[in-house]
Amino acid sequence: MNELAIHGGRSVRDGRPWPAWPRFDAGTEDAVLEVLRARRWTLSWPGAGEVARERLFAEAFADFHDVPRAIALDHGSTALTVAMELLDIGPGDEVIVPAVTWVATASAVLRVGALPILADVDRDTGCLDPSAVSERLSSATRAIICVHLACTAADLAALIEVAGKAGVPLIEDTAQAHGGIWRGRRLGTWGSLGTFSFQSGKVLAAGEGGAVLLHDDAQWERAQQLRADSRSYAESGSGRMELVESGDVIGANRTMTEFAAAILLDRLPLLDAEHVEREGQASAIELGLADGGVPVVAVPVPEGMTQRSIYEYALQYGPGAFAGVDNTTIAAALTAELERPVYPPDAPLFKNVLFRPETLRRYGSIWTPARRMRSFMGNFFGAQEYAQRTLLFHHSALLGSEQDASDVVTAMAKVHRAASSGQLVAV
Ligand SMILES: *Cc1c(COP(=O)(O)O)cnc(C)c1O
């Protein structure tokens, strides 16, 4: 029983299944079938006079956030691109991004022809460190993108101040934080623009999808054209396209499909209840760890945060807590005990194999050796420390039973005990 599963012992989970993700119910099935049968699978195809679900979802998403407008898109990566196109960012410009994030945050900057400038992150939250941002500002800086990582939020109070002083817009990459609430407002509403992804793993999932929150109608008109080959909404009518060919700004085809919009319209009203569900499980785990004397805690949230959005649940420990055993080994031992992936954070972008601009000729003029050096300049001690003592797992683990939460605590305690008594060594 005490032998670690990674060494051939019996696992804590012992074959019990975990909750399935993405979630859907009969209502979701009906919603998707309705789209299928109506044969109007996208905004850019005539309907029977009904308003496109793409448009209805954008309205619902704006309402959910209490902002005037939103635009629905095909991916979260596109949302970042469109956000930067809205701000007219392009060649010669610099955009500050956190050193720790999903690679899309930085590759979107390259896609608009600008240079991503990495800034270090807070060692506890993994989110953009405002003082590192100050150090990386230059006369070429055109935007700051912060990421609300895993299950916490960036230090918005300080970042809004830094961005304001520099006169540079703040973009909130909210792909991992749908519905999170800080100081009474949802994440994604604080910056000049807030971007979202609805890729399958996210807490609001549609297979693929994205959105940008907008604050005025001029932005909205421009965003429509940027995402539908320069077309904007027309009035819906039977057998007619719900788009007019306006052409004030060149766009691309980045429209969300009607299938994705139907799923999102069905699932959005359940998001807050699912947050409560995950929070219950997370609290049980945090209490269990504290009661059991296991020196592992959840990553902190900024003061004023009243609803976490748990995309990846992030647990953290102090130096030496596992007798010096490295984080990768601890993650592997927990993965074996829990029979589901537990993993360290993504490698910082400067050593992430997914971030390789030099492999595409198009980026040759942006990603020169000198600019690459400029992008990767500085120290990244925060990123390093965050990676060394943080453990993540997917939020779907928090959508099940009390047994699930208790298994997480038991596994953590078991691995901690083994490490402390020298029975866990680096793999
Ligand atoms: C998932 C994610 C994205 C990209 O979204 P896609 O829909 O996969 O393109 C961008 N930023 C962050 C922080 C993400 O987690």
C-alpha cells in the first residue's frame, strides 16, 4: 500500500475513472443537431431568416461580462491576432508578453509582424511581473499582454498602472480564466481588450473557438470586418446572407462555426455553477492538505479576487519540501498514483521547443539574431522558480465526487512521505 505506484506499488486511484470532459447534456445534443439539420453551419451561408448563433453568442458573451460588445472567432490565437489588429500593431512594434504562457500568446505577436518581448513572471502566480514589465518598456512598445494563468489572475492593479503610465494598452489573454472575478468585475474586462479561447480543454469549450471583448462600436465594426473577409453584419433574412460587403478594413476568414456557437450558447449559462463546483473540490483538497500536514498549497490569487476560474489547478510547495526531489519526478509519481496527468508548468518561452520563429521564413525579418537577443534579454528567475515548485492538473478532475478530492490529498501525502523518507528518487 505504501509502495509508490511509480515503483510498481498499488496506485491511490486504483482504477477508478475520472469525470469526462468536455461536458454536454441532452440540451447540447439538441442544439448541435438543430444546426446540422438547418444546414446553416456558418454565419457566411444563408439562413432561413434566423439570427446567426455566432452573433447571438457574441451578444450573450458581452452580456455575461457586462461590456458593450464582443466578437466571436474561430480560435483563441485568432482573438489575440484580431486584438492586435484592432490596435493597429505591426512591423517595428514591440509587444510585452509573459515568459511563461501557452506559446500562442507570443506567436500571435509575430503573426502581426511585431516582436514579442519576454518579461519575467511572479514566482508564486506565474503571471506577468509588473516590475519586469517596466524594465522591458521601450519607445517601440505598443501593447502589454498579460495572461491570467492556470487558476489565478495577473496583478491587474499594478499592470493597469504600469500600462497607464506608459500610455500603452493592456490586453488580457483570458484563455485560462473565463468567468473569474476580481474586484467585482470579470477578468477580460479590465484591459483595453480581453481575449478568450474555447478550445476543448478550456473551462468553456466548443472544440475550437475564440472571442474578444470590446468597449465601443467603432472597435466592433472593425472587428467584424477583420474576422469575415472584410464583411459586417447585415440584417438577417430568409435565403439572404447575414453579411454585407463593406470593405473598410481588410480581414480574413476567422468566423466561429454555428456548431461551436450552439455549444457555447448552451454551456455559457452553466459556467458560474461549474466554478462553484470546482471551488468546492479545490477547497476540500486545500483543507485536506493542511489537515494532513502536507506542505503543499494552492497558488495564491490577487487580493480582491472573489471567484477563481480554475483551468489548470495549480499546487505549490516551498524549497526543500520534498527533500530536494525535483518537480518533474514528483509530477511523475503523482501521475502514477492518480492515473491522470499531473505536470510541471510549460517551459518559459525562451527554452520552449514550441516557440521557434526561426523555422518559418516569413519571420526572418522580425526574428533576426539581434531581435531574438532583445526578446530574450534579462533574467527569468521568477519563471524558473515557478516551474520548479508548481504542479498542475486539468480542471476536469474537480468536477466529480468527494472521493476524487480525497484521492488527490492521499496521493500528495503518499508522495510527500516517500520523498521525505528517501524512497522517491529522480527518474
Ligand atoms: C489556449 C490558449 C491560447 C490559444 O487558444 P487557441 O484557441 O488554442 O488558439 C492562448 N493563450 C493562452 C494563455 C491559452 O491557454
